Amino acid sequence: MSVFRRAFLYIFRKPVRMILLFFLLSAMGLLMLSGLSIYNSASASADAVRRAVTSGFEVSFIPELYNGDIIDTYTNEKGELVRVLHVSALTPDGIDQILALDGVEGYYTTIGYHSLYTDLDVIPGHYTAALQEMKKEIAEDPDKALQYEQYFLAGETNSKSIRLLETDGTQWQPYFVNGAVELVKGRHLTADDERKAILSAELADRNHLAPGDTLTVYEYDFVSGEVYSDPYEMEIIGIFQPNFEEEISYYSVEDQILDNLIFTGREADPFFRREYAEFYGGQPVVNETEHYTKVLFYVDSPLNLDHVMEQVRNMDIADWKYYMIEKSDEDYRNVAGPLQMVLNLSAALLAVTVAGAFAVIALLLTMWTRSRRTETGILLSIGIAKRQIILQLLLEGLIITAVSFLPAVLLAKPVTAAIGNTMIAVSAPEEDAQPYETKIVEGTYDLEITKTATETVPLDFTVNAGMLLVVFGSMLVVTAATILAASYCIMRRKPKELLLRR
């Protein structure tokens, strides 16, 4: 009797055993195909999102190291306190060298911001609401007027405050880059602009302002509300429009509201430093050599990001032990959050399926192969070669594996869609979520605006020939390896040992 016939006869002689193995193998193949399809689809969508979101990296001085150990000061002839940095820092020339690298598109750096008083009609926030509450209480109880007197001036001034953000330019300013705001009139600020400004459409409309008009701001004392600086005038050259509805709560103060933000050039910073020092009796602080403590660089492709960062680390333009060079990809991580959850779930499905099913099948095949000691002993005693017996066992396992894979192929598409859509539903963002989120960074009070996931990304659950080959090949390998390992333990015994051992 040929080995092929013996293999087929055994399959039909043990129907219960083979049916159980059939369903286990089918389930394993089906879940592996589904997990692989969902994972590949989510990975492709995540790559598409990564390409759509501008990528960059941030070069920033390590805060703990930017201290008196590397900085000396002296007073110059202008009465300014000059800081002298004793380490090699990132300078404008260094930035130019980084910009010359292939793939680097632009950079952004900010000098800082100032909360300033203006006579504009600003978007109301916490101070405006608090003033209204005090006025209401005084109207009901006039004796409270004296109690609230010291708060009125400060409240009136703070309720008219804006945030002036000083920068080298706005083309690569993160709010514009990630689409949180867009320029709707005029032009962007450049490094060469002096006393120019860009403000929000809401602020412009409330005050009937347009490009070409002038606006004025003042420095003031936060506690007393006293306005003490000379006027700082700027020409409006552009107007921006937010692309989302900012959530403004009772505790949102006026100068932390996006529509109350005004962009201007770096020359505003030394002006207000001098005004501050003159009013409070200190010295304005300046740097002897212009250098940067934080710069954000943008790269043309996320695939090029690691290469560019490595090139920067190898450039002799700064003492890099004082700097951190890190990816700036929070927008991508936020937008791709639901996709990442689908990736994690599909990876878990694959891992559990592969580990669990393979372990169970390997255990069953090993037990069933070893349970055939008597049959193997008889075959050996009548002169059947060991390799033919092993071939029979292999054929039995591979035939049932191949047959079991057919239902997995037929059911893969609908089952994958059902599992994948369930994963999407579990990871879907909240309904009516805003596309951007604003927050004040603790410690710096910087206004940060990041993208959020607002829409469910559709996934194309396809099962291609490559996936079929990978899964089918894996199943065949596990089946063959298990049978060979179990057969080895039997074949090394003599026929008499196999026949006597029950």
C-alpha cells in the first residue's frame, strides 16, 4: 500500500480527531489572516497620516545646564546686564548651516511673549467676568465698593490685555504649519520686519482694523494695573483666522485666548525689557552673542527625519552635550491615536492567535503522533521504512492543514471587516470633537495648539496573495515541525519497544 493511500485512509478512519483539528486550523488561519490584514491596513493609513502631517525636530538647550556655571555677566556702557555664554551655542550661522541640509524646509523660533495692555476691544475672558461680578455685588451692596477698590484698576487693565508673541517670522510658526490658524489677509512676518504685527480676524473686526492700520500696546504692572511704558506702535500687515472653535471657560484669562494673540518681530522684546527695568529699577538683560535656546526645524518627509537629525548631531556648530535633539511629532501622535489603537489591537490579535493556536495545535499533534506507537511498531516490523512512516505522518498533517485553510480564505474578507470595524468603533474619537486643542504649558505659560483626532479613518481590509502565502506557509511549517519533532521521539525506538509499550 502506498504512503499516500495510507495517509488518506487514516484521515477518514479517525473523523472526530480530524474534524477537531480541521476547525482549530481553520480558526487559526482565519484569525491570522484577519489580524494581518487589519494590521497592514492600519499601518498604511498611519503612514499616509504621517506624510500629511508636517514633521520636524526640536533643538533645545537642556534647562538644567543653562545656568551660572556656563554664564557670566557684566554691565556695559548702556547700563545693560550682558550675559556671556562660555560654551559653543547654536547661533544664526548654525541655523543657516542646518537649513542648507537636504530635506530641511524651514525653522521657527520665538524670543518670548509679553502680556500687554491695549485700548482695543478684546475678546472677554476671566477678568471681564470677574469685573462684572464685582460691579453686580456693589450694586446690591454699595458698602463693598471700598472693599473692591484695590482690585478695580488691576481688573480693568487685565481685562484689556493681549499676548504679544515675538518671533523671527510666522511662515513656519507651528499654529500656521499645523493648520490651526491661516493667514486670510496680508502677508506673513519675516525676520527683517520691524514694528509689524499680525492679529486675529475677530480682534480686527471688533475694532474695525485692517492691514495698514496701526495698533498700540503698553507694558503694565500685573498686580496694581498701572500702565507704565511708552507706547509701542506696530503696523498691521496681516490677519489670521483660527480654523476651530476655541473652548473658553470662566477661568480663561484674556491674554491666553487665541483671538487675543498678536504676532510681532523680535525687536519688541528688548524694548519691553528696557521699559520693565526702568520702571522696577533693574537692568535690562541682553546676550553678548546672539544664540538660540530652542529652535524647531521642519523636514520635507518623516522618512527623512532620522537621517537629518543624525546629520545635525554630527555638525560642529554647537556643543551638543548641552542640547536635546528630539522629534517633534505630537500632532502626528494625536491624529494617529485611533489608528495606533487599531494597530495595537490587531498586533495583540496576531500574537494571541499565533501563540495560543500554535501551542494548542502543536500539543494535539504531538499527543496524537505519540499515541500511534503501536501502529508505528507494526509498520516497522513488516519492513516499512522509517522515512515512509514519517512521510505518511507529514502528509496527514499537511493535507488536513491545506483543507482547513480553504474555509479561512473564503471567510477572511467578511470576518476581517467585522473585526476591523469593531476595532475602529472602539478606538473612534469622540463625536463633535474640535480638530485642535489649546493648552497653557505648565511652567512656561506658552500657548500650545495641537491637532486632535476628529474623524474615523476608513481602512481598506484586503487579503492579498502575499498574506495568504505568509499565513499558509506558517501553518504548514508549524504542522511539519511539530510532527517531525514528535516522530523523532518514536523513530529512535525499536519496533519491539513500541509494541510492548502501551
